[in-house]
Amino acid sequence: MEKVKALEREIIKKTALFNGVLMILSLVIFRDVTLPIGLLFGASIAVLNFLELSKTLKIAVKKSPQGASTFAGIKYFVRFIVTGITLYVAITTPHINFLSTVIGLLSVKLVIYQTSFFNR
């Protein structure tokens, strides 16, 4: 279990580093404040969804197969709705760049792919 927590922390740290670099680059290259705000917004929601997924799986493993399936399905739907609301807010708020929000939302996945690719 400690290995799983260490991996979670590693993924979150790498996600923060990845988005931090992108924020600095976006400020230097484009000089647009909405880009790092969108990255921060999307990455924050992505990390919260990642932590919620971890918590969901830890609870679902202890349930019966039917109960685990129902529980995981409901939690998946909640994460899906949160992501939808995040995208809606990014579209409707002029101070948040939509594309950078999408990149932020995908950043946890990109970090996981990078981690698994280089740990072969």
C-alpha cells in the first residue's frame, strides 16, 4: 500500500512540475495570463479527479462485485460531471483559456504515460 501512495505522490509531483514548466513557457512566449490560469485550473481538477479515482478504487476493492461495480460507476459519473463543469467554466469565463484548461486536464494522463514509458 505504501508503494501505491509513493506512486501517487510521484505522479502528482511530476504533474505539478510539468504544468509549472508549461505555465512559465506560456507566460514567456505568449505573454498571456489566461494560459497559465487555464493550466492551473485544469491541472488542479485533474489531480483532484486522480485522487478521487484512487480513493474510489481503494473502497471498491473491499466491496462485493455488484456493490463495487455500482459504486465505481457512480463515482465515474461524478468525475465525468466535474470534468464537464470544468470545461463549461473554461468556455464561459474570459479569464481562463479553454485550450490550456484541456491541456491541464490531460496532464495527469500525460505524466502517467511518460512514467510508464520510461519505467520499462
